[in-house]
Amino acid sequence: MSPVITPAVRADIAELRQLYYAVYGPHYPVALGTDPAEMARLIADPHSLWLVTRCADTGALTASAAIHGEAGSRTGRLEGIAVHPEHRSAGLAAALTEALCAGMLDTGRLDSVYATVRTVSAGPQRVVARNGFRPLGILPNAVDLSSRESLALYARHAAGVLDRRIPVTEVPAPVLPLLRTAESALGIDYPGVRAAAGPLPAPAPHAAVERLEVIEAPAFVRRRFHERFPGAGGWFYPLHTPNVLLTPEDGRFEVYAYLNRAGGYGCLLTAHPDPAAAAAHLEPVTRALARAGAGYVEALVPLAHHEALSAFLAQGFVAGALYPAMRADGDGFHDYAVLSRSSERIDFRGVAVEPPLQPYLDCYVSAWASAHLPTSSEVAP
């Protein structure tokens, strides 16, 4: 019998919180399952869709999932997949995922939907794969639940979107293996892409930025951000609003970031007057976020901006995932690379990886070794 799927309503919030606690315990770092005010906003959000299933006999909630969207963006996030322990193996997660994609992708409301999937077991990868999501890469140490966990990035695109990608001509050499991995895994092409000439840029001297002020005042940071970027044309980071501002004492640049202390991660969103102003100072910026509680720092960079990619790579960031056709631009779509850096030891020994994801893990390990391990010529005899 097919499960009965209905939209979540405000009256479900208390029971939904109990469901997420039963599934994830007290360490779930997502407002969708823990913050009643944020849950109410998501339920009422016209750009999002939240669905639940109930037990036919008792009426109790048995599963929940949502696609979170936002105004002005055609990229959504599949999140909050939770199936009550007593109702697992009944296909509820797959049924909810398919219903959500039908409501958001098949109707043309979104161009793509992504999911960050836990790798403590293979089950979550299989759920999204069965529903048309394909692996885009690995996010090592991406979240702190009861301990540090790596996540897998998956996405599903609306029909025809991947065929309208805007070509790129060159990328930094360390990114080429990721492109080749994506070609094989996703069946897309990067014909004629060459390695950008020249070495990676040199970082700024340590004395160039004596001290960074970290301003954690979310309302102020949002106002300041919208003053600096009134048209939001200088940044693109779906579903992340800056809540932290980092700036040197002389104020010559401002870095806007999102910090999630509960999950132990941060995202670098953009900089003023432009990203290049802070590119040489990514080391102190990353260290400041690490001190603030972000053991994992992530950046989303257009694949066509090889200067920006080079700046991150020069500061120890590694490209672990590739999101093709992520942002619409006229009739075409731009590809983006996901780069990350962890201040904590990365350990893949407990990771469960399905075969489609394995090439990305192998690619990341090789890229990390090239970035962080000395070559034979650098090792003293």
C-alpha cells in the first residue's frame, strides 16, 4: 500500500520535533527539526515544500522531508529526511523524496535540487540515488554531530538543464582530475578544457593582516551585507545568509560568512569591495572561523573564475565536489566547484561509500595529498 503523503502544517511542529529527536538524538544541527519558529517559517514559505507521512492505524507521524527553496534562486536543498525507527524499510524516505521532486522539479519551480548525505552508512546514498540524484563529490569533516562526519553531495536536475551548461576554457591544474571524475560519473563533457598557465598565487605575508575582528551580530551583518550588495549580484550561495563579518582593523576589506556552531562548520560567502580584496588573506580568515567553532570551512566558486579558484587552492583548500549547471545565466547555466578546508584531522576509515561515489573519494584523497604532503624533493635526505 502506498503511504499517504500530505504537506506539513503548523500543528505538526511539536510532533515533528519528537520525530527528529527519535531519529537523530539531541545533536541534530538543523533548524528544520529543532527550532519551532524556523519550522513554522519553512512550512509557510511559498518557495519551499515540506511533506510528511502518517501511520494509517494511529495517525502518528512516521516520516518527514522537505525541499528548501528561496526567492530569486532556482536551486533547492533536499533536507530533513527522517523516518521513525519503527517504520524503516517501508520505502517512506524514497516516497517522500520522489513526491518532493515531482512537486518542485517536474513542475518547473526549480532547476536543480541538491542533498548533503551522511556517509555513516550506505542507506542515505541509496535513497537519493534511487530517486534520480547523482553524486557530485565528497565534503570531508563537513558537520559535527556526535562526532565529525563527512558528507556526500548529490543533486538532481530538471530535464534539459545539464544540456545548457556554459563551457569553460581553463581551470587550475589541481581541479582537472575532479572534472574528469565528474565526466565519467555524470556523463557530461568538458571538451578542450586546459590547465591555466602559471603557478598558484603566493599568500600574503603573515604580518600583512595583524588581526581580524569577528563580528557576530546576525541582524547587523545582514543589514550591512544588503547595503554592500543591494542587488545581490556579487555573490551566489543558495540558502545561506551571512551572520558573521570578518574585517582587519583598518577595514580595507570585509568578508561575509555563515557560521553554524551547532554543526561546527562555516561557509565563506563573499567579500567587499570584491572577493579579490580578501583573496590573499584566506589563511587568517579561515583560522578566525576555526577559532569561532568552524572546524570545516567551505567555499562555492564559479568554475569559470580560475583566479578565485587558484586563490583558494593556494591557501590549502581542496576541491572535493563539482556542481554542474548550478546557477542560471540567461539561457545557460554556470558550473561551480565546492572547495573546503578542515582544521581537524580527516579520517575516512569509518565512511561507507557506494560505488558511484568512490571515484570522488579517490580524487579527493589524491588532491589532498598533493596539496598537503611534501614531495620527494621537499623531504630532507
